[in-house]
Amino acid sequence: SLRGSWRLRSGNGSVSLRAEVPGCVHTALLRRGLIQDPYYRFNDVMYRWISLDNWTYSRTFKTPFDVRKWQKVNLVFEGVDTVAQILLNNVTLGRTDNMFNRYSFDITSVIQEVNFVEVRFLSAVLYAAEQSRCHKAHSIPPACPPPVQKGECHVNFIRKEQCSFSWDWGPSFPTQGIWKDVRIEAYNYYHLIYFSVTPFFVKSAQQWCLEVESIFDVVSFKPVAGLVTVNIPKLQTQQTFSVKLQPGEGSIVLPVNINKSAAVEAWWPNGHGKQTGYNMTTTFMMEAGCQIEKFSKVYFRTVELVQEPIPGSPGLSFYFRINGRPIFIKGSNWIPADSFQDRVTYDTLRLLLKSAADANMNALRVWGGGVYEQDEFYDICDEIGIMIWQDFMFACALYPTNQNYLESVRAEVSHQVRRLKSHPSIILWSGNNENEAAIASNWFSIPYPDIGVYIKDYVTLYVNNIREIVLSEDKSRPFVASSPTNGMESVKEGWLSRDPYDTHYGDTHFYDYNSDCWNWTVYPKTRFASEYGFQSWPSFSTIEKVSSPEDWSYTSNFSLHRQHHDGGNIQMLQEIRRHFKLPQSPDPVKQLKDIIYLTQVMQAQCVKRETEFYRFSQSEIINGEGHTMGALYWQLNDIWQAPSWASLEYGGKWKLLHYFAQNFFAPLLPVAYEDKGMLHIYGVSDLHEDHKLTLRVVVHTWSSLEPVCTLAKEGVAVKAQSAVPIYKESISDLLERCRNCTRKSCIITFCLVGEDGLRSPTNHYFLSSLKDAVGLEKTQLSASISQQDDIYIFVLQTTAIAPFVTLDVGSIKGRFSDNGFLMTEKKKMVVFYPWEPTSVEELESSLILTSLLDVV
């Protein structure tokens, strides 16, 4: 391995320092104290010079073996970011121009006892601009991001993390560096480059079989013969094959039939069963006497994307069947966890993915403007049952299709599919993010006569190249060309549908910041909602780390600088104003904290309303629309400390939205909505059995902790994996029954309770905006904290009903069992799960309790 310490110098040699590999220039400068935290205040703009320079990494190394004894020696880079010339002992080995590719250079004739390796980078920003200038055929929009993003131009001309030139939730840090492993490989006869295992269930034989694929580089002049043995002890399966490897690069595919008498446990998504995996050993015994032993984990699961006619509806369904069972997809969208990939550790990934599973999610979409994630990301998803919708890295732009570009993309796609296809967590390959929609809705104002050129480019790139490679490399999972797409209907229309947002087909993305988010009728009754959301600000404790006191007001330059979505800060206030009173504190810091709290309440409430609409739409067709089978809100995580659509702040802290997600994605949930004065409650279930349950509806006046009336409806039938209407009453009748209740003075809560402790979260329905609520009193909230083993118990007490009660312990890392809740009882117990050691004293001194009436 050539990991570790390298030299790094700037273009004119004025800056020279030690740098870690894997790593990038920014983190190297930061480690050596030559720059501040790049995320501090306005540093994203102050440090543009770093990306505009050309940097060189170099090091010397001794060869730890006798070069003459090996037939082939390679220098292998798992990832180079991005445009570089690679030299060994002053001989140019080749060039790189694709961050997502693996590069292997033959150095057999160049390597010596002591070697000097150099990686000479070109500025990605200048390279992209140059590529755009040289592209004479036709313009490839968009040229630049909107000014509010403070970003760089022509990112679509470089195969690099697209959002590193800026996005509407992220800064512009076009990094340079060796971002993944780099090593020397030496071998005789043959070498294993890729190894993958894909399961298939053969219906006719009622048997599982595996396709074990090995891709070799064979360096001997004649074929190499030998035996390959595949052994899975737990499944009493062992098979031996005789193989012959031809000289050059080639693959062998071995069909392994699983012993029929072994009970195979399938891999299931989170909430639907276990994530069983089996240890497998593959031994290559070749005639040359060199043996390779490969240990891997193998999982059994099937995936189908079902697109078929639906009774009572035009169009086609769009849902996933895992192991033959339809699964409602619940989750979010994943973006890169940091602008500097070398800072994304296993622990970072584990924390974020575990938080997704803890919020009852079973899926994430790895969005097409970031990176193909590291191996550990997919390993963790395999282990905890998070399904992955995997985009290829193309987003919100048109792309060139010249020969060099296509060759680079083809190498990228085949490398990534080979690297990732063994993961059961990946259930879909998707060609790009929003590029079908970009052409169909003409985002870039292309004159009508010219549109044909761009359609042809689109089909060339995503269909004739990417799709073709995916289908030849991986027959075990579905492929769609874009998201949103109309699926098979898009295919029928020549891969570009007239309206990719059509609710009768495929998936949709939906954003609306001008309507009232509490009004469910504005949401599309789609087959699959793969993107939707609302912004909020991260906690004050998160912002405090990267700002100074003069920044702490909602209208400061810093607050404007951090907002990369045009008009975003105003949109949040407008959305708040519909249902809450805006903070009026004369103290700008108190006002900022109040606004932060309200943006999080508003975001949580909006996404809750929209997600509940998608969940209760899964079993019905109304006016030809419905059968919604997926809800992936935008977005899970943050790349830096800024306002965004995320439910997890940079650093992993849960926003209120994430606590709400825990409930709105619960496996059993009652959902209420109002239509023409009628209150409807649906029982939504992801459970595998039907249940007879009791629906408890409780009405409170805002002014009292004693309920005005309760209703228990027994024997309510909630069907497995469906959404069924379980209660209907006119709101006026309900209020009349509950003595003198009005819409403004009362609040409805409800939950489902069954035998043996089965219980849904308690849900609520507001009959009016909270700014109009009558009888809400300022409450005395208090908490006592005690430790129990390695968790902490918070016992909360209130003197009145308290909406959106929020516990915040500042920078102490951890999460609560519940947060942002409506408190309708005197006492409530909340558990704090720390992610690092803390104490009762620390928690007591950090705790801030807030409810809606603390906003002034």
C-alpha cells in the first residue's frame, strides 16, 4: 500500500507540506494549520484559490520485493480526484480524468529498487471550463449554477462529484487529491481483479443458485488451468469446477446450486425480517501452484420492479417486490456526508445509516449528484436492511457524448457495477437524476428546432451506453433511465416521456413552497414519491461552531450566505406564518433561536403531512390515481452546517423532522385527514398479519390536560401491508359531542392499540392553525434526569398542554427516544441515547426545553 505520508506542493512551489493519502488538498492544508476550517463563516469563497491552483502529490518508496521475480507489476489507484498526470521515475504512465474510475498502470518495466511517484493535478475548475470551450458541436447547458450558490461553472464537463462545484444545499469545494486507496500489485500467472456473487431463485427447480463471477488478468503466455471450489458450510453446499483461464483479461462465471435440503433464510429489508448472510469461501487452485482464497458474505434475495396495469386506473403500477412480497418503500435521499470525502469515516456512515434505520426507514436513494459511496456504506446497508436506489452520477444537467467522454463513462459504469453488484441492499440502478425531466420540461430554454440533438445525446448516454453495460454486467436487478421517469411508458415514448411527472406512471419529484403544506390536496397521488421536502435551519449549537456572534441573526450576511436556495429563508418564514406566529423578540439571538425552532417544527409538520398522504394512498385508486408504494423525502443528511431539506444535521444530530419520521414511518400508524368537513382516519400497516385493534380517539381543549371526551372503537380490522379507512365522522358532530369544543379550542389525538403490547404511535390532528388556537397557556416545563446503565432517563412535567415540546442538549452527541411531541399528559418519560460518554451533570447544564409558547 502507498497509503500514508506524501509531499504536496502548489503549482509554483510556494506552498509545500506533508499530506495524508487518501486525502485531498483542503484537508492537508487544514491539518498543517495553513487554513482555518473550510466550513467556517465565508471560507468557502475565501478559499477558492485552492481549487484554482494545480497541485502535485509525490513520494519516494522502496520496492519491498525483487522486481525481477514478477511477471507483472501494477500501480493501482482506487480513486483519483480528478484530472491528473501520473508519473513513476519521471516516466508518464498515463492520465486520469474520472473521479469514479479505478486506474491501473503497468509499471513492470519502470519500477526500480527505489522509486519516485508523482501525481500532477490540474484544477478541476479550469479543466471543466477548457472542456466546455473545446466542445464546438453544440452548447451543453447549464453553463453555471445560479449566483445564490456561489459555485463554479461547467461541472457537467468533468466526471467528478457534481455537487462539489456547489448545489442548492452545499458549498463549492472542487477538491483535488488521491481520495481512495493506492497500491502496488505484483503477480505471476494470474491475478483476481473483481469478484462478485449474485443470487437467483430458479422457480422451475424451486431452488436458489448463485452466479459467482471472477474477472482475472492472466499474464502467462499459455492458458492457466485449475480447480475452483465454492463452499458455504451453513448451507451444506460445496461445488468444485475445473476452469481454464485464457491469457489477457477475462471473466469466468460459475453457477453454484444451493443444496435443496438446506433451509435458506432470505435477506429482508428493515422491518420485514432478518438480514441473514452466509459465509462463503471460494478457493482457486491453479496448476501453477498459486492459490487464492476469497472470503465473502452471500445474501439471498430477489427484487422485481412491478409495472403492470391497475384495475380502475389508466397507466401502470410502480412498486418493488422483494422475495415475492410487495414492500412499501419508506426512506429518504442520501447526499455526500462531507465536501471532503476523506473525512467520511466508517463511524460517520454507521451513525447516519443507523439513524435512518432507527427512524423506521427501509430505503435510501443514493442521489446522482454526489459519489458512488464507499464499500463500507453498502456493507452497513446490507447488515441493517436499508435498500438502496442507486443513481449513476449525473444530475440536473445535460452532458456531452463525444468519444472520450463516453469511453470514460463506460469504464466508470462497468467498474462501479462490478464493485457493487454483490450487495443485496442495492435494488435498482437509475441512469440519472432529473435529466429526462430537464429535457421534457425544457429547463434550459433550448430552441425547439434544436431539441432533437439533445434527445439523441440523452439516448446515447443513458440507454446505448450506461443501460447496455448495466444489463450485460448485472441481470439480477432492474434499471430505469432516470428519476423521475414514467418507467415503461418513457421507454415506449423513446426514453423521453412528454411528462415525466405523470402520476399514472413511474416515480415523481414534487416541491411546492407557495401552497399551504397542511393541505393534502396539493400533493400528487403518485405511484411512487422519490423526492419531496421542505427546508429548515440546523440547531443553533450546529451553526455556532462555524460562525461568530455578529452572524447570529436571521438576516445577517452569514444567514444569507449559507442559504443556497433562491429565496429559501423567506419561503421558510412564509410557510411558518400560515400556521404560527412569527417571533418578535427584540434580541436578534433569541429571535434567531426562535426562528430555527419554528423552521424545524414547520418542516417536520409539512413532511409528516405529505408522507402520511403517500402512506394512506397505497391501497386505493381515486379518479384513476393512487397505489402509492414509495415515499423517499428529500433529504436525509447534510454536507455542511446550513439551512437545507435534511432531517439529520451535519454531524448527525437529529432535527425534529427525523423524530417525526420515526412516527410517520412507523410499521403501524393511524393517519387522519379532512375532506369536505369529514374527518377520515386510516389504519396504515406494514405488518405481515391482519390485526383486530382498538382505535382510541381523544379530544382535548387546549386549556386542560383532562380530555373532554374519548372514544374507543373496538374490533377495528387493519389489514396486513395496506391502508384501510377505519373511522369517519363529520367534524361538527364530533365537536358537538365533545361539549362546546370549537375548531380553535380543541385538538384531536388518536392511536391504535392491540393485544400483546402492539401499539401505534399517538398521532394528532390540528383543527385550526396554532396561531389561532384558543386557550393555549404558557406552561411550566421541567425535567429531571437520571442515569440507567448507559442511557439517560428524562422525566418531563408540564402544567398545561404543550405543543412541539423539544429537548436540546446542545453539542452533546446522541439522540432522544422522542422529540418535538405534543404533550397532553402531566408526565412523560423520554430516553436519551448518548453517542459518546456524558453525565447527568453535563446533560442538566446543557438542556434547553422549548415548547411553542416559549417563542415570543
